[in-house]
Amino acid sequence: MVEKRKPIPVEDAVNKVMDLAKKGKKEMVPIEEAHGRYLAEDLIADHDVPSFDRSPYDGFAIRAEDTKNASSDHPVTFEVVGEIGAGSLFEDKVKPFQAVRIMTGAQLPKDCDAVVMLELVKEHGEKDNPLIDIKRTFQKGDNISFQGEDTKKGTVLAEKGSYINPGVSALLATFGYKEVPVAAKPVVGVIATGSELLEVEEELVPGKIRNSNAYMVLAQIEKAGGQAEYFGKFEDDFEACLQVTKEALSKVDMLITTGGVSVGDYDYVPEIFKALGAEVLFNKIAMRPGSVTTVAHTDGKFIYGLSGNPSACYVGFELFVRPVLHTAFYRRAPHLRKTKAALGADFPKPNPFTRFIRAKIEYEENKLLVFPSGLDKSGVVTSLAAADALIVLPGGTRGYEQGMIVDVLLLEDFQGSEWPWTNIVQSYR
Amino acid sequence: MVEKRKPIPVEDAVNKVMDLAKKGKKEMVPIEEAHGRYLAEDLIADHDVPSFDRSPYDGFAIRAEDTKNASSDHPVTFEVVGEIGAGSLFEDKVKPFQAVRIMTGAQLPKDCDAVVMLELVKEHGEKDNPLIDIKRTFQKGDNISFQGEDTKKGTVLAEKGSYINPGVSALLATFGYKEVPVAAKPVVGVIATGSELLEVEEELVPGKIRNSNAYMVLAQIEKAGGQAEYFGKFEDDFEACLQVTKEALSKVDMLITTGGVSVGDYDYVPEIFKALGAEVLFNKIAMRPGSVTTVAHTDGKFIYGLSGNPSACYVGFELFVRPVLHTAFYRRAPHLRKTKAALGADFPKPNPFTRFIRAKIEYEENKLLVFPSGLDKSGVVTSLAAADALIVLPGGTRGYEQGMIVDVLLLEDFQGSEWPWTNIVQSYR
């Protein structure tokens, strides 16, 4: 019999999920493998950067006061008493009118307080008595990178939950993280359901389609930073399905089923939730596509019943699975990043429910334009390939014209939103 | 002795590199591992999608003409003669005033031409003689997803060189790609140079710094889609360095050295290029940071001498290494994506040379704002961690004020630019 389901608003659904989302575990990985992960601890500078006064150029370290009478008419001659390669030290005394050849990055001799760039001096003298002429005055501190100028010891350089990009990798190396504390990747299992599904390697036969959602979701899990595990396709037998689900649950941190959560009769997923004693957080959402997205929770684990519809499945993942993963990664902004864009094309359909439209961002000068990518039928898989954003049109609106400002959720972004669900744009120019 | 170097414009430098960049090799990977790679062939639909007329809803398949007299006052009764689960077929004849229960995604019986949604019918009758009442008219084609409606056979769904995102993974599965032809990952070797460098696990000592560039570049290689291999740090001995370089070159497709290409004396890299007989494409560029970036080429392989300066090294990679990798991936737009943004803060420094400033994109309504991320000293590593864009200020400009429109290159983007170097914004509001 067809079960009556009560749709809840999108933000309520996300809220119910986030109430149960938990921070993840920490693990150590070698720095070479840390890129693309999330920091499990604040990255704090344990020393000043630079950790000593150093030269930003190749040149000569001098005492600035010795140049006070220098001019192009009256160059001052310095005796070059040594040289300092990067990584070396010059520990002798530097006396008045002496200079030390210094390389980029090398530590300044303690008696010197300025650096003269190589291009600004005239070298002369003998090989065993090199001299330079300086034709202008220098001030104390000229051309020095001072200790702590970049970063003071104790500064939080990247917060717990930060995405480890190449810049963060450089910081980790600077501060000696041979091993990096990162958030462990939750293992997310995927089971496909639907007797219409063929495996990817099977030939097409009438009435059937190949299973594309499972591979899409596996990619979404990886993109979101999780570890995906595919458990194949449900059999057409309830007991077998229940067994597979139990086994999968024992091996994963979260489980996703795709397909089989329509209002149709041939759907084991609700029964499985019941047999597992899972708490169903919701099974209908006031949104399109993805209205039949179901989320349940049992023994501290989420079980998702995502729609069999490719777009509905995609949206369901991004709205309800991704923020749970990003909470496990200690992200402060676990949701898709929200911004605004001008609609690049009319969207005349009325929206009784909140609508998510697969879309592509373009730039016009410094403005964001957004175009629906392909057809907006929820079965359409091709429009997902080109999408880098979802347009959000709130329920109760009557359609939109080109040029109107709408909310968009960015799909290719590493920053996120803390909570994108307030102040959804209704309709204005 | 200090070698004289002639700086060339950035676009000329990029051009010289791209003239030698080659398309890569193809390899097959299982679909589960294709996410994040680049297609080595066009993805062409080898069948219509849907491949048959199907129902987008749970409901009843009927002959539309039978409803022509239906109204709320005069419902028309249909006999339910069967049901079709998704993946199943109904091959019997459907006669006038007969209906077939149909599930979402199932193929329409050949005699039917419309679907009535479940919610719109009244079910009655006996278990062995189920009946439904329909209270309105339906037109031929109502509520049918037609064969080929999403995609016609023969359509190019994703071009060679496309980034394989979750949507593309779904397409690959739909069209039976158990194995996916992707561009092979070029192996990119990294060698650190500079006697000031400590390894990441070593304690800091006066005058020395930890090697951060190598780890940054390893992460940049991965981010750009290559396979990174670290060969450690050069010894302070020319013959040893040459040996390491030769050995590394024999194992990689491209080689990057970081550090050691300043105008200083203690630099083996130019000598190594000479000893290898490598063609030096350029060794000085009219840009900041990164003016001493050197690119050489030998035996079909690039060897990069990136600056020891973290920001210069970062920029050198993104400008000169990334597009070579993306050419190997068959990308049509191998360069960083360029767009425009309003400066969020004054940038008063004059720019005798083209300047690249590490920056962060923010959104204000539907407009892009860009803020320099941290100090703009080229030794500053912390500003890279927060950067998701590079501001490009052309040479010969006198500084910029908040609100002026500038060019930005996006660092977190999967689209790219075909050629970002024309029409660089000079200075306007």
C-alpha cells in the first residue's frame, strides 16, 4: 500500500541531519599524502618566520651608518671581508666600512643592519682584496626580512578543519610536520537498488537501464573527501537485501542506497529501515528534485535512501551527505558555499516547492551569471556533467526572468557555507 | 660571475613553453578510479537516453483517447490489467478502458500513450478485478519520458579532455564504460636545491630554514593532476647534483628544481642545464614574484628551475607547469581560468613588472571582490594557504585603489582559460 508521507522544508531536513552529525577521528599521515585532506588540529607557528633577520636579495650586508656621506659624486668604498651563502653564517665582527657578500635568504651578520643590492654597487679591487663602491645612503633596516615579519611564533596559521591545499602543505613543512594530523576519511558504503538496473558492463535490454547513480555517488563521496565502498546491487529478495545492508553497515561509517525510494510498491528500503530499528528522520522533503530523499539513523550511523533519479540523487547527496562528511572533517562551514548570481536565461516554471537547478557559472566582467545546464528534467544525467552550481529557487515563487538575482550553491569550492538556508532570495531584480 | 639575464614578458614565456607542450598518453582505468582524471576520448552516446519511452512517475499507463469524456462529474472507469515494475515489460495488448499500473522508470506498454499519476486516480474494485476512476482528460504523450529525450544516440556528451566529475562518472556508467580511457598522469619529479634547507623532520638551526617548497610543489603537482615524485635535496657538489638530475630525468616526464635559480653565485642549476645540453627557453621573466624562473627542455622533457621563494615558486608552477600538464590531459583550456574582480583593498605599489598577488575571492551580491591574502612579500608562505586566486596587475601601472576592476586567475577551478594573457586589464574603474 502507498504510505502517506509528510514533506518537510529543506532547511528542517538539513537541520535534523546536522543535529546527529559528529566530528570525526584523527589520524596521522605523511606530509606527502596530506594534500586534499583536512587538518585535525590547529596549525600553530612554533617559531618566528623568518626565524632570523635575513637578506631578501643577493647583495652586500653593511652597517647603514657607514653610507651617511655616500653620493654619486662621492662613492664610499667598503672592504668585502667575507661571503655568506644561504644556510651559512658569518660570525666574525664586521667593522666600519666593511661589507659581507650575502646571498638571498642568508642570515644577516650581527653587526650589519642593511643590505645593498648587488646591482647597486660597483665591484673593484683585487681578488684577495675585493672592494665595492656605494653611491647612496642606506637606512638601518633597508632590505632586510626581519625575524617574525611573516609570522610570529604562536600564530594560528590554519585552523582545525582547514583544507590542505599546496599553501598549507608548505606551512606544514615549514613547521616540521613530517606526519600531519588529519581527519580520518569516513567510509561510506553504496548499495544500488532497483530491478531495472543493469551493471555497467552488461548489454542494454528492453526496459532496463545501466546503473549510473552508484558510480556518480562513489565519485561524489570521493570529491567530498570520504572513502567510497561499493556493495553492488540489491537482489529482488527482502531477506537478502536486509542481510546485505547489515553486512555493509558493519563495515562502514555511513551507508547510501540509491533508487528504490519512490512512492512505488516495489521498494524494500523503508522495510529495511524498519527491520533495522532505524530512526527515520524524514522521508519526504518539500523540494524538487529529491522529494523522496529519506534519511535514517541507527547505532550512530546514517543510512540514506537517495532517489533513483540521477539529479535527485545528486542533490540529495550534496545537501544531506556532504555536510555530514564535512562535519567529520571539523569544517566550520560544512555546507555548499552559497552566493548570488544573475540568471542568464529565463526560468518560467513556477516553484510550488524549493527547486534546485543544475547550472553553470559564467563571469561577465566581475559579475556572476548562472545558466541552467541542459534540460531540467530530473532524469537527465547529461546536465550534471556540465554543472558547477545549483540554482536555488524557493518554493512559492512564480518563475524567474533573465537578469533576476538568484541564490546559487557552488559545487567546485573548498570554502563552504556555515548555513546557506537563511535568507534564500525570493525574487527581485 | 654574475650572468646577465634578459627578462621576457610573461606571455612570451608561456608561449615558449606551450610551443613544446605535448598531448599525453592514454590509459584505461576502472570506472571506480576515473573520478578526478581527464577523458582521453570524446564520450559519445551509443544509444538514446532514455532508450525507450518510460514513465517518470508511479501511476497508470493508459490510452489517452479513453479519457476524452472524463470529468470530475463523470469519471471514467478503467480496468487494471497488470503492472510493470521498473525493469520489467508488459507485452500483452492493452485494450480500450484498460490501464496498467506502472512504476517510475518502467517502459510504457506499446499500446499506451499517456501516464496518469497515482495521486490522480481513485482505486476501487476487487483484488482480482482492480479498477480505477479517472476524472480528467489526458493528451497523447502526457507524463512520458520519450526515447532520446535526454540524449540522442551519437551526441558528444563530454569532450576529450573533460574533467571527470561525478556527473561525467554517471554518463560513463550509463554508456557502459567499465574501463575508462583517461589521460595518463605525467610523472613530475621534484628536487630541492639550496644549502640553507633542512629536511622537514630536522630541528631548526641558525641560518637555516626547512624545505617547504618541495612539499608545496608536490601538492601542486597532485592538484594539477600529475603524479609527483620527490628526489630529495641536492648535495653541495656539482657532479653529485648532475648525477641526481640525470637519474631523476630518466624516471620522470618532467623535472622541477626549486631554489637555486637566483642571480647568486652558489647556483648549480644553470650549469646543470649546460651539462645536459638542455635548451634554456628563458631564465628571466618581467614579472614579480618569480622573475628568475628558468625553463629548459631536453630530450622532449621540460626541466624547470623554479625560484626558492615560496610565492615565486608557486606562481612559476601555476603559470608554466600546470598548462603543460593540462595539455597532456588534452584540455582545450589548459591555463588558469581568468576573470575579473573588484579590488577589495588599495594596492598602492607601482608595478614596473607584471605582478601576481596571492588573493582571496569573496562575493558581494553577485559580484566578485578580491582581497590580497596577507602580506605581499614574496617570501611569505602564510598568504598562500589562504589564497584561491592570483590578482594580475600589468607592468607599467602605478598602483590600484579599492573598487578598481582587476584581472584574477582562479586557483580552485576545473574549467580553465584557453589563453588568459590577452587583454589584461590596465587600470580603470
